[in-house]
Amino acid sequence: MELYFRDNFFNAGYTEIMNGNQEQAGHLDLKSLFGSSLDVFGPAGLICSGRFGMLSNRWDVTSADGRHLGVLRARMSFFSKRYEYDAGLRGIYEVSAPAFSQEYDVTGMGGRIVASFRRTSGWFSSGAFVLSNESEQLDTYELIAVVMGVHAINKRRNSAAT
């Protein structure tokens, strides 16, 4: 399943999640102008949420009923962008891209690519992404929260560097 979604310029408000036929497949609720938390909605309602932990750079993903689904962390790397998504009993996944690329792969424990996403927007526009998921363990809407977590971590890094 391939889904398209985006951030807002002000990190607040609703944005649509679209499928490959340009039909609405859900929406994101970007909670606050001053924070990075979000809710991911599918056609039937709230599926999961993502937010930074208190005073940390970890991106926590929780289900609609508040159960912990996983945590995303940035990993040190000199020639690539690397993150780790720990989904508990479902496994640990590496999210990585070459240094100057906007195309990421999500790799499972056996080294198999289970999902991929890429940024489709330019430098001066808000983040827009396309996600392709082939994982049997990770829900596509959960992966949207992970992608938005990668985006939030990158935005924090960029603002800290300026």
C-alpha cells in the first residue's frame, strides 16, 4: 500500500492522507504550533499518535488506546542518516538513507527492506512524503507516525544547527 501525506508549514492543523488514486485514506492532526505531537487517523478513526518524550529526543508512538507501540531514536552516523525504531516484541527496525538523499529504507531484523519512504517536496516547502509498506508486523499508519518522527528529529537537528 502506498500513501501520500505532508506536514503543514506551521506544524499545526489537519492534513490529508491520500492513496495512489488520490482518494482520502485518513488525515494527520498536527497538534500544536509549538510542539511536534500528532495524531494519525485512518478511515475508521484514530489509529496512533506520535510525540517527543519529555525532555528527550526520542519519538514515542502509541496506539489509540494509549498502548506503547514503539520508540524512534536517531543513531550516530557520518555518511548516512540512521534511526532505530524499536517496536518491542515485533522487532527493531533500522531507518536509513544515504547522506544527501531523501529516500529512506526501513529494514527488519533479517536485513530485509520492509518499507520505504521518500520526501517529495522541495527545500522551502513543508515536508511531503510517499510511503510504501510491505511489512507484516508494522501497520502503515504506524509507519506514518514513524516517518513524521524522522521528519521532526531532522527539523530539530536543523534548527539546532542554525
